[in-house]
Amino acid sequence: MGLSSHPDGGAHPPRAPKAGLLRRFRRSERGVAAVEFGLVAVPFFALMFAIFETALMFWANEILEESLSQASRRLLTGEAVSRYTSNNPAANAQAFRDDICALAPTGLIDCSKLYVDVKLYSSFANASAGTGAVTAGGALNTNGFTYNQPQPGQIIVARAVLDYQLFLTSWASAALANIGPGRTALIATTTFRAEPFVGS
């Protein structure tokens, strides 16, 4: 068993596998798609996550701006005078901050990381957004942030700064971060003249 006959009557050992088997293996394209996908999957999904994170960050900034604008109507109309009645500016700032957070979709703005600044000026020419919210060294700067009760006809500059957490992709986060690893400052500012309401 295992021997094959030869025309001359002799016997030969079993023949070796044909070389064509190796050639067929090299030509086979089964599994190529899976291998190619495996090569591009990691950078593809990383890019998708980076796009998603960037879009989410811009959306959060837009929500912050809209919420600040809506809450600032209380400053514009003088409602703030009867709404934020504490003698402590920090308490009034916290109440104003809570109103901003209440106007934003639940969970999108971390109120514990939101800082507000409300300043008054006599004219638009003198109005200023105050000190920069981000230092040259890449730190969040809220020094000088306070709450000034609006007065009729005065120029009001209201600012909200959110310490926003980046979380999806480390390399994208590094490109977007400006106040430390995985964190960026989202800033919203609005400037307007208060209506001639009856002051406190």
C-alpha cells in the first residue's frame, strides 16, 4: 500500500504534493477584505471619534452661548434686581449660573465647572470682556470674576466660561485642549445696554 505501479513494471514511492497547491494558496483572495479592513479600522474609527468629539464640543459651546443669552434677558429687563437679591456677589453669581444651567439640555453643561462674570460699564467704548479666561501657560483664569447688579441704561458684559472635559480620543483631545490634558475652556460672551427699568 502506498506504492504506485510504473509502466516498466517497477514501483515508486508516493508522489509529493503538487507545487500547484502552493500556487493556488498564493492566488487565493478569500479573507482579503477582512485583512484590509483590519489595517484601516483603527485609524478610521479614531478619525470618526475625533470628528464626533469636535462636533460635540462645538455643539456644547453653541448651547452655552444660547443659554447665556437667554439668562441675560433677566439682566437686560431688570428682573435680576428682584431675582438675585443677596448682598453677596458670589451668591448672586451662583444663582445666575444656575439659571444658565437650567436653560441647557440636561447633562450637557457641568454646572460645577461653569464660571460667570457680569460687569457694568458706562458706555460701549469702555466695555471690556475683562481678564482672559485662559492664561499663556494654559490654565483656567477666573480671577476677577464677579457679579455686578445691573443698573438702568448701563452697558452689561456677561461672560460664561465652562471647563469642558474632552473624553473620546487622546490625540484629538491634545489638539483641542487649552487648559490642561483633556480639558478646554468654552467661552460665551454677550454685551448689551440694560433697559431703563426701575432700579433697586
